[in-house]
Amino acid sequence: MKRFIIPLAVFLVLAVFLAIGLKRDPRLVPSPLIDKPAPAFALPSLQDPSRVLNNGHMKGQVWVLNVWASWCRACREEHPVLIDFARQGLVPLYGLNYKDQRADAQGWLAQHGNPYADSLFDEAGRVGMDFGVYGVPETFVIDKAGKVRLKHVGPVTPQVLQEQLLPLLQQLKGEPT
């Protein structure tokens, strides 16, 4: 009887942790990158593979990085919101095309519209992993110093745009909210 008590206790503790974890919203997982420098990267442009972009291209400006893929259903939901956001011209919006095929991604943008100043092609997903991406879409706000100021997991909705992204972007650019 005693030899079953320890395994039973371990099982119960693990079951409690699992139950707690299942009740949490994965979109609320804080990013360890907040207020830290964005990971360094150098990736080819989705549209022009001969052109390599790195975070030095964005230094000194507030910008948004949206991680997306042609195979992502939720990316299709947020895309009209990103198109409207890009039209406002508040800050540059860059895409990080994540674990995709170049032709599929290019075709997807041709069909649905291209809100991005440019899209980085991350076929292997290494830069996405450096940013802590565990699903698409995810969106990051990076400040003039190159620090990550916000990570939003899931589609950018009109509500997320109005309540989270725009106020933060205006604050970072020094504009009144």
C-alpha cells in the first residue's frame, strides 16, 4: 500500500498543474522579450530574395512586426484590419512570413492585398523562434531603440487595434492619445 502513495501523490500534483494550465488563455502568456532588444535578424525579402533586411533597417523608428503565413486561417481574419491599419500610415508594418513556401505567400498577398512595407521570408522559422513565436498570427510593437514593447498573440481585431496597438504606437511616437 505504501509503495502506491508516492506515485499517486505525484500523479495528483501533475493533474492539478495540468488543470490549472488548461484554464489559462494562451494569448495572455507574457513575453520575456518585453522591454528587451528585439532579436537580431537578417532575412531575405519575400518579394525580392536578393534583398536582405535586418533590424538595422528599422532602427530609430517605431514599427510593427506581424507574423503570418498563407496556411494560417486566423491570418485571413486579421488581414482586412492590417490593410486598414497600413493605410493610416502611422508606423511601418513589416511582415514575417513564417514557415511558408515563397510562391504560396506571394500568391496569398497578391490575392488578399499587401499591407506590409516589406515581408521577411522566414522559411525555416528560426527568426520566429527567436521572437518566441509559437503560433501565427502574432504581432509585435518595436520602439525607436529597437526594444519589444508589445506582443499580441492571435489575430489583430479592430478592438485590439483601437485599445492596444494604436494608443501604444501614439505614445511611442510622442503623439497625444
